[in-house]
Amino acid sequence: MKKTLLFAVVSFVLLVAMKPDKPAYQLFDRKGKKANYKDLLKAASNTDIVFFGELHNSPISHWLQFELTRDLHLEKQDKLVLGAEMFESDNQLVLNEYLSGKVRERNFEEEARLWNNYKTDYKPLVQYALKNNIPFIATNVPRRYAAIVNRDGFEGLEALSPEALQLIAPMPIPYDPELKGYKDMVEMMAGAGGHATANIAKAQALKDATMAHFILQNWQPGLLFIHYNGTYHTNNFEGIVWYIQQYRPEVKMLTIATVEQDSVKALEEENEGLADFILCVPSTMTKTN
């Protein structure tokens, strides 16, 4: 009886020990080869602009954003600038006032049109900037102007006041409708039964161009700018990256894309080449909103 019990216990222990780990993520390079965090940190520290493409509801994306930001700050100190899609350019004033201690947190959070997942996912970054006196740039176009383009095309922006035009990328806005991201967007909306016109992609392009504009406006040689955005805005080195290349082709950039897969052991072929580094997360990972 004792031998049988001992055999059962040993068998259970061996069975548990043989089960593989369940990693929360795996990094890959653009060719699909496994990479590690040290590789990412080294590459990010030797560029001008880092684009961290996130899945907005991925806790792993947000956790690694914070860890990378903190580690790069330890290295770069006062040569670091942060910026994010999640803040619109007309909120730069109140963001600056909060970061400089002129307004209370409550006022900032009530007035800045924050995303629903701000407190869990972006507030830690803003508070880190506050604590360490790091500039934080509101890069995105005010959504009301994106709505104008979605309705009337770029021509709709011509009626804006000079004050309003200061909040978007300079006119005329370069635009290539053949970029994969924009073509896919129009096709996806058509397949979903939406009102598919070129204006859908143009509104996205306005966001990309405006984010590129305000990134460059707040970057100069010697600084490292970390930008947090939805991965679609920089996948395939398009979107914001394409606009940076139009405005300042000499600027060095590093992109990170986030993808979900059933298994993170190997990068699926369709996800290869999305970015310099691909953050692969299990599809069963919990969501933040």
C-alpha cells in the first residue's frame, strides 16, 4: 500500500514537472527569429524614435511599455520624451499644466477626454512622466477634425480657422492610398457592410500625419522619443512611420508590433515583417477593458 501511494505521488510530481511553462509573451525580430528583452532594449536605446504598437486592451502591451520606458529613462535621463495617440493635440495645454503641477489631477482627468482604460493602462506612464519631469506630448488629431475628413475628405479641413489648423499636420497632407494599411481599411469596412469610401482611410491618414508632425515638432537630435500607439498605426512600417519618412527621412526609427496567437512558440508567417520587433501574446490573455 505504501509503495503504491509512493509511486502515485512520484508519478504526479514527474507529470507536473514535465508540463511546459506558459509564457505570457514572446518577442521576435522582423524575420520571425526569437528575441529577448535585452535585444529590444539595446536596439531601442540606439535609435531616435521608438514606436510601441499596442493592442489597446492587452495588459502585456501596457506592462512592457512601462518597463521599457523606465529602463530607457534610466539610460537616457533628461534626453527622453514621451508621446501617445491617446492624447489629442488640443489637450496639450492641460496635460502640460498637470505635469508642471499647476492643476490638480482631478481637473486634468475631467477635462482631457481620456480613454476609458486610462487609469489602468496609461496613467502609470503619465505619472512616471510627472514624477521624473519627462515631457509628454499629446500627438493625435482632435477627433472632431478626423470626423470632418471622414465626411468631406481633406478638402473639409480648408474651412478651419488658423487656430484649428495649428492642431493638425500642415496642409496639404501627403497621402498614398496604395499603402497596405489604408487599402485594407477600406476593404475591411466594405466587407463589414460599412459606407466604404476613400475618406475612411484619409481620416486615418490625418491621424498618422498629425502624430508624425507633433512627434517631430518635439524631437531633436540627441533625444529619444517613445511613442505609444495602436499597432495598426505603425504596422508594416506604414502609417506614422511613412509620414516621418516623408517629413524627415534621416530620422532613425524602431517599431514594435503587438499580435495575438494561440501559441507564442513560433511567430506565424502572416505576422513576420510587421515591425522590427513583434510582441507575441497568447490569445487567451485577459483584456484590460
